[in-house]
Amino acid sequence: MSSNSGIQIPSRLPLLCTHDGVLLPGSTMRISVDTARNMQLVKSRLLKGTSLKSTIIGVIPNTRDPEHDSDGLPSLHSVGTAGLAVQVVGSNWPKPHFTLLITGLCRFRVTQLLRERPFPVAEVEQLDKLEHYTEGYQADGELGELSQRFYQAAVQLVGMLDMSVPVVAKLRRLLDSLPRETLPDVLASMIRTSNKEKLQVLDAVDLEERFKKALPLLTRQIEGLKLLQKTRKLRPDDDKRVLAIRKGGVFPGRQFSLDEEAEDEEGDDTAMLEKKVKAAAMPEAALRVCLKELKRLKKMPQSMPEYALTRNYLEMMVELPWSKSTTDCLDIRAARVLLDNDHYAMEKLKRRVLEYLAVRQLKSTLKGPILCFVGPPGVGKTSVGRSIARTLGREFHRIALGGVCDQSDIRGHRRTYVGSMPGRIINGLKTVGVNNPVFLLDEVDKLGKSLQGDPAAALLEVLDPEQNHSFTDHYLNVPFDLSQVLFIATANSTATIPPALLDRMEVLQVPGYTQEEKVEIAHRHLIPHQLEQHGLTPQQLQIPQDTTKDIISKYTREAGVRSLERKIGAICRAVAVKVTEGHKISRAESPTEQHAEQNTENKEEDSGIASPPEMPIVIDHIALKDILGPPIFEMEVSERLTLPGVAIGLAWTPLGGEIMFVEASRMEGEGQLTLTGQLGDVMKESAHLAISWLRSNAKTYLLTNGGADPLEGTDIHLHFPAGAVTKDGPSAGVTIVTCLASLLSGRLVRSDVAMTGEITLRGLVLPVGGIKDKVLAAHRANLKRVIIPKRNEKDLEEIPAHVRADLDFVFASTLDEVLNAAFDGGFPMAVRHPQVASKL
């Protein structure tokens, strides 16, 4: 490459035909290689070459579309650029190709094409003298004047850019260090120019002609910048413009922002954001963080990725309600009326809200309580939370926690992550715009747990009155006061709520409704709502209370009222069809009146509702059966207790109380006990307890049938129907004892008796939970007597008075009392032992 005459390139060069740009000397360019000739050049020359000479190739502009490239070599441009391959990167996606990073060295002219395959090789003549660039070249006369004008224009262009960008500062230093002869090529490769204009600069072999070709391009770029700055001054509120100097070259992909004058600072978005920060009334710690981030934002160019992240953070901080709050409505009488109008029953919940209002009147700085409504689905837990917010005059926001298994949903993501965002608590506060809303944490018992953390543990800080005054979201990273927020959580069961989280909440049980309460709710709320939803009026449809009772007892069996509302909706839809058909028939012109009467009679025979109907349409038991079909639930209690070995127990489920049949049968065998019905370990142990107690007391209750052991030569099969449903718990103990006693004695259990209670090996009856739901289930099943543990007598205060009046309660402390109450005439005993009080 070197000789006595100066620095020389090889006289023979492989030629790389490019179609996506023009490489000028002194610039660097990325070239994508995917054609057959160019791919072969890279593989044979660049990848296998071992000398520096093998990395020098000739780059020839190819103006033909590569998609229509043929096997024949296209006509070559006469002037090209010798380039040094600095980097080669290969890839197979979406198709095999190479990406070359090439730095232009000098111009050359093709004198003779030596070969075309496998890649073109040509004899070339060097046009630029590289020693001028290294030793310095002093131009004078017209050329010196042109070079000086070009240099001044280049300095003016760079001066119009943002000097805080490091690349711009580097470019300014390069203008002073680069030889003047290289400036046309370098600047032409940077500014916005077309490939045709770059070809004109490339073809300008004479240096004076090259300056004349490049100077208008540079002047045009300066005029464009001036126009853009003038437009920016006329519209100071627009976002800060960004000027892309070029799409490749010495500084590929870099963007330069226009410099703003001091007089435009007031109209800048950053200044507006600073005003919002100071007006947000943040605490001192949050304000200090925001001012620090704002200071960093001012020094940061808009092209940096961190600029958008910092700006989003500051906008979030500004939008949070640090000091905005609503005024509570503390009129207790008005609150009582509003709660009574919105919801029937739920006295305990209403009383708790009124207590909060009363205390707020006496003390204005009361912290928001943390309430947890626990009850079966459909009893109105969510709707009563919305009603509480309306009663207090506060904003309401619901957060659904069912299935949430990432603690970042509660605490947010740290800002170091891509796509970070605040948690649901902070997002909810931003949505409502006040710092004292009512937050409903729905389905808190259905939180999950995963590798991303435990959201239930993250809620500990949110729901702790001693900690939530300084709740720290990972995204904000500054404390936020949640002490004025009224949190209401809802759950179907407390069994799946972690004990630490449950301890922080005030649990209020919301039991299921009685039949009378459901009838009242249906006629106060459900029927008017469904009439409105279906476009009907009370003058068109009437549902008597007897019909409502039939729907409740024969078509629904639930603790809440969701199924009841769906059945009422089905009735409304059926009536809507009849009403619309009646309108059409009344408007149509029938041939004869007799024919119309005949059609009416036929339709009346087909259904219980006449068409065209007479208003109002009254739904009786016949129409109810036509619309909803045959009854789904039948009262089968008495029919199932026609044989010995059957008893009725009471069970609690998250959906409310249920009655549960226990069946037993005996057969010849070896004294084995078989249990079926998907029983849990606790229930299996209760069955073994019952068998052991009966065997030890067989002589006392005359169950031996002449032998010492009632199970001698006999196998017992104990079955709990609804075998697909998992069952567990200790409360079926007394039911199992009664069922086995009925089987062994051959006596029938009373058909109107249900019972619940845990047993011990000594025959004691221990208390159980869910008494209210169980009693309501017995009342729904039309049972008359309920046997419960004596220590559960206090739980009857929660049961409505009319339910207590309809039922005969037997409070048992021993199994003797249970058996005597479960059988007509009592249960016979050979010798009655004196009762010994338990010391447990």
C-alpha cells in the first residue's frame, strides 16, 4: 500500500455493488449484503483473507433494484470508493445475509473489468491522493476561498445544534482537526441528501468542483434549520422538535435536538411540569425527590430513553392526590335512610357504618377502618360497599384481587424495569383523584401465590392502620398516606385468608337471607330492576308474593339472590315476547273477528298467558311452570327418612348452609366399616368415633341383639350422598351417631329433625361454627326441630326472630340428649347413668 509516490490502494480490487446508499471517502456506512455475487465476495475475500490488503474492497453504487437482479452483471458506475471492511456480521433470519461496516478511503475509477464470476474484479485507478489527508494540503486562490466558506458554513450548522449532546461536541472538534479537503465528503454523508446528490459529490474528482457541489447542500440544510427554529418560536407550546441529521454515516442513527433560547423556557413543557410539581402540595420528601428528578430531566436530551421514563414518573407524581380530599357527609339520619333504601336486612353492616359516622362527628382525624365482609356469594357484599361510599359522599373504586399472584400488582414495579408501572393501590388513587376514597378489595380470599411473590403479604402494609400512613410503592419510592382511605375487603370464606392478613381486618359476617327476606328483597329491588332492564312496567307484569315464594323454594336454593334475579329476568323475557306479540296482533287486520277469536283461544290453550294478553299479566303457578319448566328442587326430606339408618345433618359451605343426609346399611361380614362420599380425614375420624362410642355403649342402649358386640359378624357401610362433593369437618359427629343408632336399633329418625355438633369419645357434644347459616338451611328445608350443641345457644341471637319462632331448638351437651330428641318417644336405655359434668 505504500510506495515512493505516496499511499496507494491495490491496483486490482473486488467490487461490491450497493443499492441502498453511496459511500463517500471519510465516512462509515453499514451495507447489507444478500445478492449472490456480493455474498461470494464476502465469503471468499473477507472471511478467508488473512492480510490487511484482503479487507480493502471497491464499493460501486448500483442504481438497479436488487429484487430484479439478474445473472448478468449490471453496467458499473465509472467512479467508486475504496473501503476498508471494519466489521462483518452474518445472520440467517429472515434469509442468509451479511452486514458490513465499511469506512471509505478514497475514490477510484474502473479502467478494466477483469472478471465477473464468482464476484467482479476490476483494474482500478486511484483518483484521490491520501498523502494530502495525512501531511496537510494548503489551498490558495479560489479553492482556498471555497474551502473557507465551506468551513464557516459547517461551523454555523453545528452551532445551531444542541451542544449538550456529546456527539455534537465531538463533531465540532472534528471540524477543527480534519483537513479542509475532507470536509465536503464528510458533511455530505451526514446531512440530509439524496443518493443522486451524493453521486454528484462522488463524481466530482476535482476538489474545487467538489466544494461547489457540496456547498449548496450544506446551505440548504442551514436554511431548513433556521425555518424550523422560526416555527418553534411561533409555537412555544409544541413538544421539542428533534432533527435527524442523517440515517447513516459517521454517526449512524444519532439524533440532535434543537437548542432552545432562554426566552422560550417559560413556554417549555419542562417549565410547565415544574409549576405543576410545586403546585401539587406534596410532602417534603416527595417534593425533594421530584425536584431532583426535574433537575436531571432539564439536563437530559429528549433522544435518551431515560427521558421518557423520568417524565412519566414526574407526571404520575403530579397527578396523585397528595392533599385533595372530599368532605364526608356526616348526617346520620340521612345515612340511615339511604342505607335502608339501598339494602334490606344487613343490620350489622349498617350499624357499623353509622358508628363510623358518629365517631367522625366527634373526632375529625379518625383513621379509616379496615373492614372485611365475609359471606356467601350473592348476598350484596360488593353492592353494600358502593352504597357505603355514596352514603359517606366519597369516591368509590373497586380492585378485583381474584387470581392475582404477583406482589407487584399491589406494590408496583421498580423503575429499573422496562415497562414499570405503579401498583393497583396507587393507580386507584390516581383514578379517583382524592386521598380519602372507599376502596373495595374484592375477593381477597382468592389471592394466589407464585414465583413473583405473595400479594397477600404485600397487602399487610396496605391494611395495617399503624403502617399505611407511609405506604411505599416500588414505582414511586416515596411514602404515600393511605390512613384516610376506607378499605372494605370481601371474601366468601376466611379459611384461605392468611392469619396475619385476617388479623389486620375487622371481620363482619354477612349471612344468607331467609325466605321472607328474599321475598322482601325481590319486591323492593329485584323485580323493579328487572322490569326496567326489560322495558316493562308494573302495569304490564305483576308477580305476586306467593309466586315469588314458589320461585325461591322450588327453582333456587342459595344463600344469596343471584339465581332469584336470573329467574325473574327469565319471566320478564317471556312476558316481553307476549307483550310484543300482542302489539303486532292488535295492529294487524284480521279477515274476520271469529278467526281472531279462534286464534286467541288456541294460544290461551297453549300457555297460561293469553296472547294478546290482558294487562297486567299476573304470573301464577301455571304460568311459572310454563316459563321456568318443572320445579328443580323438591322437598324430599320425609320421603328419604322411610327406613332406619338415615339421618339429616347440617353443613356449612362458602355458599351458605346446606342440609346433608347420612345413610347407613349393614350386611354380614367381619365387622368392617366402609365410608364413601369423598370424606376428609376429620369426617372419617368422626365416623370411627361414633362406631367406638356405640360399641362401648351397646348394652346401655340395647343395641347388642343378644351378642356382646353389635358389629360381630356385621359390616357397616356409611355413605354421604352427593359423592362428587368433597366433605370434611367435625360437625357431622352427632349425625353419624344418630344414623348408626337408628340402623342398629331398627327405629326411624324423626323426619323433621336436623342436627349438628362435634362428639368426643366420652359422649360429649362440642360446639361448632356456622350456626346461623345451618339454621337457615334447616328453615329453608321446612324442618321443625334443630339439635345444636348447648354451648352454641348464644349464636341464636343472630337468627331472625320469625325463624326462631318457626323452629324447635334442642340444646344438647351429651349424646344421650341428642338421641332422645332425634327419635319419637326418646331412645330407650337399659340403665340411666347419672350425668357427670365435663371438666374440659
